[in-house]
Amino acid sequence: MRKQFRDTVMDLAGQDDKVVVILGDISHFLFNPFQDKYPTRFYNMGICENALISITAGLSSQGFFPFVHTITPFITERSLEQIKLDMCYNQFGGNIVSTGASFDYAWDGATHHCYTDLAILRLIPHIEVLQPGSRKELDTLIRSQYRNGRTTYFRLSENPHNIDVPVQFGKASILKDAGAKLTVMTAGPILGNVFEACKDLPVNLVYFNTIKPIDKEVIARYRHTKILVIQDAHGLHEAICEVPELSVTCHGLPDQFCVWYGKLDDIRKMVGLDPAGIRKLVQSKLSA
Amino acid sequence: MAAMAPSCREIRRSILKASRASGNGHIPTSFSVVEMLCAVYETMKHDPANPKWPERDMFILSKGHSALGFYAVLAHYGYFKTEELNTFGAFQSRLGCHPDRFKVPGAEASTGSLGHGIAMAVGVALAFRMQNSPRRVFTLIGDGESNEGSVWESLMVATHLQLSNLTILLDYNRSQVRSLPIPNPAERFASFGCDTVEVNGHDLEALKKALAKTSVAPKAIIAHTVKGCGCPTLTANMFEWHRKSPNPEQFELLMKELEAA
């Protein structure tokens, strides 16, 4: 996904001289071609995330379309107030692109995990919160949103799914409508596991790439069913629950720090977000 | 101590009147920045009749709690009528206790949380350089604000990029003596790579001279100031008066002290 980010932004920079890249000392090797081609629009500013966001706001205030990029917890949780005030309250919009979704950096431990970013950022006015799950989704969403003047958060994952879904900003995709009494709703890369778990089960399946604004129209269409939200980060469930008169349960993350290492699949298995765990849960809902 | 310029005395009168009328305001910190703000607005390119003039220089008040002083200076230079100052902090006023760029003519950024304005100013300075623009950026920070790590992050980036179009004014009024002081600020800013000048922050001419000085690096003007400058009652009790509106008797006393300053 990071390579797609680089490729898309490289392409846009060729057409739009207002595109600027600000790195927090991550992905610098990946962006060497960008730096070579557009040296005056590339800044690896170092490990100072608070200032990075404010500086991004300053660039935006003068008509640039900046992409500021570094590791997820550092650019979101650490810099929350700068995002809230300097970008959103001041309406100096820009593109915040994180890398390392949820437990992508499993082996780095709890300091590098991030699962609150979507849920926290969606509470801020004047922001768009995106959770693309594949390279195609990322490419489409960047192109449609990057120069709209608003603050847009793109959450990159090192582990995208490989399912081809229709992509439109703010629109959920109905991947399966079986007329079932149970509707599974999910977002982002975990779709791969959800899709595999549910492929032969009698459920409806709805997929989101946009957490804010959430597609309330599609959600409301399934009001007459039981809704099961499956998520690997907080955010989708809370957004769905803004639609009134739903019957919603959520399968996501326990209220505890993940103090294990290993690989993403190890952690997903432990919290029941592997295909077998998801399937078992969905089957229990179906038989309830 | 330089004699107080008549214009600066008048601005301080406006601050006292607005605080009295509104029941709000950070008077001592507003008094400490008056000469700095006047020097900036007498140095930079700006047009009060056209606050969004595309060729203007930019000023960002990073220590947003000096808003009342900022508004009084903006009114003095013609951005809006002085009478509007008396609406300070009222529900539907344009003039809040921290500036809102969508409401206040001349306010380039909405500030209040410390350590943000200086970093936004770095971004603006970088943007001007990328545009090959001669426009300059000025930002005013406090010594209390300099407790924030983002101030030093901003300095590192600005000096690394050699943003010579950026001028940082430090209101060194020693308000942090009670908690985390910033001793030897000139040494600190110079060690981060700023072209650093120390001046009496209440000497209008010295400030203008420092602002006019050319630089190849970001410039830091360490302005030695007195919180509440002009009123001994304020300077002797700066913490008590940090955020306080005078009652009628206190107002009369402060006005008298100001006339005698």
C-alpha cells in the first residue's frame, strides 16, 4: 500500500505543482524517486510529529496540497491537538497518511500498535476519515479527495486485502445481499478474513472504506436485520451506531493492551479476527 | 528604560478599557507585547483596508492569550474600530479571548493552545520560499510557551531549512519564573541556529531596528519585557493579575499609573 501511495502521489505531482510531500523520517527510501524528480516539493523533516502537522497546516494555508506521512500512532495520537486545531479548526486542510495499521507492526509491541486513530479522528469536525483496504481503494480515494481543501486521513496498512470492490468516497459497498437476517459490516484490510469466513454463510456483507462520513443510507437499509460489526480498529462500530434504531453487536478488540509480539496473524488469531474465529462467531450468531 | 511611545500608551488605555468593559482579559501579557506588535505592524507589508492583500507579509500570534493586546494593536492600525474592543469576549463578539481567523480582520491563524502558531509560521515561511515570494512571516511566542517541545521542534526545522524569511519574537517577560524558566534564551535560540538579537522589548525603535536587520537564518528577537509594563500594580502582582478584569477603583488606579509611566 505504501508503494501505491508513492506511485499515486508521484503521478499527481506530475500534474499538479501544488502537491508537496512531508515525511516524518519514514518511507524515505521509498520516496527517493519523488525526491529525485521533485526535490523542491519533498521534505523529510525528521521525527517531530507535532511540528510536522502544524507545518503542514501552514503549507496548506498558502494553497499547497500537502501529504504528511509517518507511523500511525505518532502522527495521530501524538499529534491529535495539532490535527484538531491547526488543520481542522483553522481549516488549513491537507492529507494525513499513516502507515502501520492496528497490529501491522506486531513484533514492535504495544508502542507501535494503533487502533484508536479512526475512532478519535472521526470525532473532529471538518475531517474525512478513510480506511482503504486495498491498493486500488487507496489510489481511487487519494485522487478523489487530495485537493478538496479539507483534512483527509488515509490509513495505510501493510496487509491489504486482495478483493476487488467498487470504490467511491463515502459510499459503502454491498458485497453480498442474501436477504439474510444477519448483516456483517466491516471496513479496511480485515475484509480479507471476513470474506473468507463468510463466503458460504447465509449473511449479508457490507464493506466500508470511509469511516467519516459514514454511509448512513446503506446502513439504514439493513435496519430490519441484526447487524454484526467486525473491525480490527475502533471507529466503524461507533460510526454505524449513529444511525438510530439499529440492532448492533460488535466483534473487535478487547479492552487491554496487546503485549505479545509475533506476526499480525498471530494477534488476529488471539483476538478472534482470523478467518476461523470470525466464522465461529458468525455461526454462533446465526444459530442464536 | 525607553519612554513609552504615545501610541503605545493609547493602546494600553484601550486594553484597560476593554478589560473593564468586558470583565475579561489577560492584561499583563497584553501590556508586555504592545511595542513588539507595533514594531511588527510598522515594519511588515500589510493593508488594513485589505487584510487579505495577496502580497502582504504575515503575522501569527502564537501566544494567543495576548489576544486583547493584539486586537488593540489591530484596531490602532485600522483593521476595525477601537470601540469594538469593548465587545471583547461577548457571546456574539468577533473578538474572543483567543483569536479566530474567521472572525478577526488581520488574524492569520486561530491560536490559543501554545506551541502551535510558531510551527504554522514555519509552514507558511516554507510555502513562501517554495513560491519564490519575497513575503515575510513574523510570529510572537512567550517564554511560558517555550516550555512546549513543539517550539523547539519548529526551530530545528526552520533553521535546518534556513528559512531566513521567518522572524520569531520572544516575549521574554519571565512569566515562567514560577515553574519552568527559560534562562539564557539568546544562547538557546542561537544554539538552535537562529540569528539572534536581544533588545529592550519596550523600545519601539530598537525593535524596529532589529526587525529590519537582514539575516541568512531564521531570526530570533529576544525581547526583554515586563509583564504589565506601564502599571506598577500589574508588574508587582503579575500572577494575581494574569487573567483578571479591574473593578472601578482598580481601573482608575491603573489608568493613573499608565498616565504617569
